[in-house]
Amino acid sequence: MRPEERIKLFKDVFAPKSGEKILFLVDIPHDDIRDSAVWRDRREMAQEWYSTFREMGAERGFSVVILEYDATGQPSAPIPQEIVDAARKSNLVIAMTEFSATSSLVPICLAEESITRCASMPTVERRMEETAFRANYAEVQVYATAIERMLNNAIAAEVVFSTGDTFHIDLRNRVAKSESGDCSGKGQFINFPSGEGWKTPYEATSEEVYKFGESKTEGILPVNYNEEIVKYVIKNNRIVKIIENSRKAEEMRIFFAENDTRRNIAELGIGCNPKAVITGNILEDEKVGLHIAYGMSSHLGGKVKSDVHQDICYSRGCPVEGTTLTLVNSDGSKTELIRDAMLRYDLLK
């Protein structure tokens, strides 16, 4: 991406204004959290974006700083309090991190009288300047809004995976949301590169179950780990069993036993960025199409807080594909939103 294209992207998406305070966040490796070439390049990329923002700030009259903090080691684990405090005092926060800071940044944006808007960019790579960052975000907004509307009209979703497994997701009693790359106003939060609609499944918390009954989310969720597929048995919107007896399966049993909230099915997401490509990087992979997450949902409109939010992507080209996704609408009709592991953009226009 040429410098002038990058500046246009910053103006279109972030719209920095005179007098504002801009904060860049990067996490750094430490102790047992090892560095990598991709992570090092991300920190260099953050410095380049920071420098461009400083040049813009000199012309437009806004200030820019960059802060580092020790990496948390888990996606959406809490970031240090001093970083939270700095973010709360900033007008725009751009987090170009290895481990997602989303769960810490969303509450800042949503707080009453917040002055802050945030873009979370965990695992962002320079090459995305030639793919997902180049989307026509006016079109992405049309697609994301349509997905939000369709999810809000749905009471359930039925997924068939390339493994032959099936998964039923209970979408009652929740409100769908979307984001399409606009981070220009206070209180806004985006995942960047952008383009998706999502809905948290009905979780049947203790405050809800007496009124609406147990969650109907159930089935098999197949997850690929370095060409090894581990299958999670889901009942009442929770991971209740792991079928396989492999080393990875045993590792995940221990992982879920350490914190019971990690078992929660937290998100049904539908990416809608036509320029996004499958590479194995979740930040971009999830913008291609179907993704499902476990763990924390409270930052997305659900009821469960956890120390992790982990997305699993299922678009065409992923090791496991979500072959079809069919929405069950409130009037009993059905809409096949994903066919042959690809989002049906024809339904969104």
C-alpha cells in the first residue's frame, strides 16, 4: 500500500481530528512468551503507522503516542491497568497486538460518557494492506448490515461441516450486531480489518433459564489443530465432552477444566469482507465467512465473562469447512446463508 493510500485509509476509517489524543498499543514478548518474525514485523508496522499518524497530526493538530506492555499470552485476557487507564484518556486507540485486547477495550468504548473509540488488530500482518484493507468499506457496510438484520430475525442456525458433523445454535433472546470499518465517532469499537455480523447464542444463565428454559445449542464442533481434528460435544451451549484421546485432546481437556467459563459457546459470526483471504490468520480468516467462538461473550452482547475468547474459522479453504449454514427464521422459514462453504453475497445486496 502506497503512503498516500495508507493516509486515505486512515482518514476514511479513523477520521482523526484536531485536538484529539491518539494512542497506539503494542504488546511485547517476555519470559516464556516467545517472539516470532511475524510479531517483530507487526511491531515495525505499528511504528510505521505511528509515524504516518504523527505526520498527519503535525498538519491536523492532534497528538500521537505509542505504548508497549508485556503480552498477556491469551486472546482477550485482561491487559495491564495502566494501559487501560491510558486508553480511557485517549480519543482513538489502535491496538496492533499479538494477543487480542478486545475484551479490555470494548468496555472503555461502551462506558457512559466515553470519549474513546478503538480499533483492535490482533495478529495483523503487513500483507493485509494488499488484501482485506483494500475492501470497499461502503459495500462492506451494506453486507454487514444485511447480516445483522438476518441474524436478528433468526431464532436458530444449523451448520453442517465438511467432516459430516452437525451443529445447532440457539439464537433466541440475543441481539445481533455488525461492524464494517467505521471508527470515526466516540464510543465506537471495530475489529480491523473489518466486515462481519455476529450474534451471541442464548446461554441460559441462571437469570434466564427459569423464563426461557435451557439453551438448545447442541451438536459437534470439529476443530483443527495442526492437521489433527478434535471434536467437541456441545450440550446446552457448553462444551461438555471431547471425543478423541490424542495428546491435543487431553491438552484441551485440561484447558477447559482450568476455567469452566471457557466452555461457553460465545459467538456465531459471519464475515463479509470480499477482499479477505484464508491464510490461517484468524483476524482475516474470520472476515471471509463463518466463524464460531468459545469463552467470553459479554463484550459481544452475551452474558458470560471469561479469560479467553477463541474464534474458529470454517470458510472455504480452512482445514474444516462449514459446508452450509442455514438460518431458522422467526416465522419458521429457512435461509441458506452459506453454501459450499461460501457466503452468499447475492442475499445481502
